[in-house]
Amino acid sequence: MVPINLLVELGIVSVVLMATRFAGLGRKLAATTLVLLALAAFSPLGNLLLYPLESRFPAWDPSRGAPDGIIVLGGSVDTDLSAAHHTPVVSHAADRLLAPAELARRYPSARIVFTGGSANLLAPGAREADYSAPILENTGVPRERLILERESRNTYENAIFTKPLVAPKPGERWLLVTSAYHMPRSIGIFRKAGFDVEAYPVDWRMGGRDDLFSFTNFGADGLGRTDTAVREWIGLVTYRLMGRTGELLPGPAKD
């Protein structure tokens, strides 16, 4: 259902229709698909969809004191490419792996947890945690401080597998490091799992409110933002319907 897939599918359907007695409908569908493609690629659509997600949680406030632990969600390392080349391959969202290094230096007593297994639901192979651990070590996080959760396949399992692994105590403060657009769904899932965490957003895809109505000169960039935003909104709706979150768009906790 992400835009690029849907538009390609509509384009194929329009071509097929133009070879039948429904050629007129096919031409209209082709024209509509082209307009939608232009909107997704060059218009502010992606920014308008991303902004409510990325602005939902503010930057973490360090004045409240040191955290007891730091949870880093996977999603940066391409496990298939890493396995093929026998070395970690970071495909996107590198900030998720860079931020923990700074936090680890700033808070030497905090536990560092990386949670991420294989996103391949049918044939789990290489585990993201195994390839992310060396990256974290190379950025200055000592191996003895790392706790690896290797079995999770999605954000829901990140939460339910990490909680018993670290056994958070009442009153402890845990940070959750993930992409800003992914933070609302992640926080909602952890809350539903009974694990209170504080948002530490990274990996922003837009500058802020000033970018809301900005057009892009590079279609691939616009399509990327639109795809990311639509996929996340679909995830929010789906997880809410499945009961894995308590609200459609989770926000900061009310003190």
C-alpha cells in the first residue's frame, strides 16, 4: 500500500486496460497515476504527512537526570547485505547507531540495549544485533555494556522481548532511541507492553515547520518521504486496530 508500489501497480493496470475494450478507462487511469506520482514525488505531501509524526515528541531533556538504561531499536543495518559481504552494512537511519555512543559516554552507568533480529518473517537468517554490536563497539560503546536482543522481528517484539530481558524496576528511567517519525508508534507499543520509556528521537527526515510546504527538486527524495510517512501511518492504524497500542497517535506522557 505504500505509494511507490501502489502507483506502479496502477500503471500496470492502466497499460493492460489500454489493450482492451476499456482503453478509455486505461488512459484516464494512466493520467491519474501520473498526477499522483508527481504529487508524491515533488509536492509537499510527504512533509505534510511526516510532520505530525516527527514533531510529536520533543528532544529529550537531559536536565531531568541521568537515565538508567538506553534502548536502541534496530532498523539501520541491512542484514542480507551484511551476511553477503561478511561485514556490517548500514543502509539507512545511521543516527540510531550514532546517538547511543554519545549517550554511553555521557552516562557511563547506563545499560545499553540493542534490540533487533531478522525482519524476514518466513526465513529468519542473519540477526541485526550481531552486525550492529561491532558498529556500537567501534563508536566507543564497550562490549561489556551491551545487552543484545536478537529474536525480535518488528517493533512489537522489540518491546515484549526487551522488557523481560532487562527487567526494569519501578522508578528507573529508560530512553528509547529510534527515528523521529517512528517514535509515536514505538512509544505506544512499549507503553502497552507495560514498559515506560522516554523518547530520544533521531534520524529526522525534514527540518521542521518551515519545510511543511516545500517542494523538492528530486523526485526520489519526495517519494522516499511520502513512502516513509504512509507506511508509518498504516502501521499506526494497524497496531491500534490490533490492540498493540492504546491510542492512534501516542504522544508525550502527561505528568
